[in-house]
Amino acid sequence: MIGIFGGTFDPIHYGHLRAALEVKEIFGLAEVRLIPSATPPHRPHPAASPLMRLRMLTLAVSNHPELVVDSRELDRAGPSYMVDTLKSLRQDFTGEPLLLFIGSDAFNQLTHWHQWQHLLTYAHIVVMTRPGFTAQALDDFFTARLASGQQELAQTVAGKLFFQAVTQLDISATAIRKMIAEQHNPGFLLPDAVITYIKQNGLYQTKRPELSLH
């Protein structure tokens, strides 16, 4: 099974990385593919350029070969629709179960995604929740596809919905960007190699041209 973890990663931080590592172990995945969005259709344009976000991702996972950086959305023109990404991944992994991991907030907005019904044609959807989370009443479309356990996800390549509690660190990329702009030290919120890259390239500085992180 292959895990799919998309986002702007602006910047990548330990909240992303911890969740990716945890679901990799919970579901026994061969790998988790981290896919940075080029032009996200449902949120503001990222502050850092696509290549810079890709570089930060690569630095962050350099010691974790089970976390794979996948640049297909950056290499594709137009809006970064997840349905197109999953269709492309399905062509690469024809007989492999694909698990698309999203947060509960994203799931609540899922019916606003481009061709959202077709997501399950190409992958399972796993909603990462906080411990103790209770799903709201699901409509018939989702209820009919709800998996009763993890084992169902391994039995077919796509088509199931599953809720999985994970450790969710209260870390926000928005808060990190604000912290850096205000000249505060974001240490222990994201990898040191990423902090060094941010400093070297003057990223997220909206208040003063210099950046002091130490």
C-alpha cells in the first residue's frame, strides 16, 4: 500500500512529518508520498515558490527513505486538482492500494473539491482525526463506502473511506510564517535543515529584510 499526503508545505513542519510517519506505521505502508501543491485551488497561493517548497521538503525527509517527495503537481500545468494527481498515481501503481490521507477539516470541505466523487475511483480516503473524534452524520455516498477496519483497505485498490486517529501536533505553517516575519525563533517546530534554508533564502520576511533565528 502507498500513502498519499498532499499540501502546500509552506513550510513543511513537524506536524506534517509526524502524521506521515505515524500513518506509515499504522497501515504498514511501503512508502508515503509527500506531494507539494503547485497551484492549490482551495486556498491562497503559497508564499514560497514551488521549487523552494520542494527543496524544503527534500531537506526535511533526507533521513527518512520511507517518505518520498513527489513533484508531479509542480510538473503539471494548471490548478493542482487532487483527482488528477490520483489518476496519475494510479497509472504508476496499477495494482497497489492507494491511501489518500486528509485532515478532518479537509474532509468537511471535500464535497467542494473538483470532481470529488471520482477521488474514490483511484484511491481510498483516510481521514486523520484527533483521538476521541466522532464523525458527523455521513450521507449515503460516504456511508456506502465506509470501511469497518484497516484490513479492508488492503483488500481493494480504491473506493473505501476510513477514519484513523493520529497524534496531531498543534503546529501551523501560518503561525510559523508569522513567527519568522516577527523575528522569532521557530526552533523545534520544523527541522533545523529547513530553518537554515529559510534563513539563507530570506523566506517569509514581511517585516524586516534581515532574519535572525538564533
